Amino acid sequence: MSLVRSLLFLPASNARAIEKARTVAADLIVLDLEDAVAPDAKAEARAAAVEAVRAGGFPAQVAVRVNALGTRWGEADLEALADLPLDYVVAPKVENPSIVDAYGARMTPGARLIAMIETPRALMALPAIAGAGEPLAGLMLGVNDLVKALGTGASPDREPLKPWLAATVAASRAHGLFAIDGVFNRLTDADGLAAECAQGRLYGFDGKSLIHPDQIAVANTAFSPTEAEIKEAQAIVTAFAAPEAVGKGAIRVGGAMVERLHRDQAQALLDRAAACR
């Protein structure tokens, strides 16, 4: 699975932002044709996205968030993206597996789909959406739309969303998908962003949606293994590789009993750490 610690959204109509995106350390650049673009600028933004993808030069993976199928722009967006070297298409407001199928029938072979979970209907259909199959690669929470649709109150620790944070990760893991946490809107609150990234990682998310380049470093750090985690994982893997551990299902490492499932978790963490470097 590719690293998706940081997914930076930027308006496809903003040439300056696109040029800046060629210099940043985000794992995935998302050229946005949907929320960040006014209705009368959709065609211009679509043409700019096509030109940017063709020109390349991005150090990261590249995606385009299209307008939803069913809007007057959705079909044209997908037609314009055909045959472009895209890594992902981001689909807004996916509410059932048939929508995943509809994107799959229209997307260029090789591109993968990230489905945005933004409505109560989507929450009720999470297991079915996650199990839709190809070309689905990941689920992403669209927290702003979700909060609006649910009518939840403001909460610094996202108390009303906690069941859906956990449910999105569980649905993703059940079907081998990655899970992306939603955006953090307060651009000057670095501590708040770090806290929310830490919360997302605690719940099992692989990365976070971002709306400004200044948020990238915080997300990359939060969703990368720490030195302490790496050290502990190395100790577990080394202990199970020792001759005296052969054939044992559980051994003692650093004062704790660990099983082979912990060894597998430790190796996965080391693999992720290597990818982050």
C-alpha cells in the first residue's frame, strides 16, 4: 500500500497553488474540481487539471477530486481525465456500492478510487461501500459535509464523530482499503492540528486530508512511526528470530508477553517506517 499520510487538496483553477504543489512533501496531491471551484469556473478548472496532470512534475502521487456523477459536471470530468496518468480519482458523496461501480466503468484502467463518506446515507452503507471492490482503494471522511448533515454541535475532540471515525476504519480494514481522516479547518492552530492527527492515528487512520501546505509536516510526522515505536518493534522482531523462540507462540520481550500477531504488527510498523524514510 502506498503512503497516504498527507493528502493536500488545492483548487485545480489556481495555477499558483498547482506550481507550489510541485515543491511540497505531501504524499498525495489532490487537484479539486468540486467544493473549491465555483460553478461558473468548473470548465476552466477541469482544463487546468488536465494540463497539470499531463505536465507532471509532482514529487508525490496525484489525484483529481471530480464533481459527483449526477451533477451536470461529473460525466465531463471523468471524460476529460480519461487516459491521463492519474494515481487516484476522488469521488464525493459516495452513498452505495453502485456508485463505486459507476466510477469504475468510466475511469482509466490503472487509476484507483477514493470514496468520500460525507452523508448519513453513506454512514449507514459503510460495509457495503467498502466491499464494492475494484477500483476502490480507500475511504475518506468528509467531515465538514458530515457535520452539517448530522447537525452535530462543536466539539474540540470530535466527540459526536467518534463512532464514525471507528466505523470508517473498521470498514476499510475489513476490505484491505486505506482510511483517510477529514480536514482540520483552523489554519493557524498547529497544536489543534497535531492533536487531531494524533487522534486520527489512534483510531487507525492512515493519513489526513489537508487544505494548506503548512499542514503537511504535522500530518507526515503524526502518521509516521516514532523512534520509540521503531525501537520496540525491532526488539520484538529480533526476539522472535532468536533460536530459543522457534516454535513458540508467545515470548517475553521487555517485561511483556507478546504473541506472533504482535510480531506481525511489529514487522508491518518497520516496513512503514522504511517507506516513510
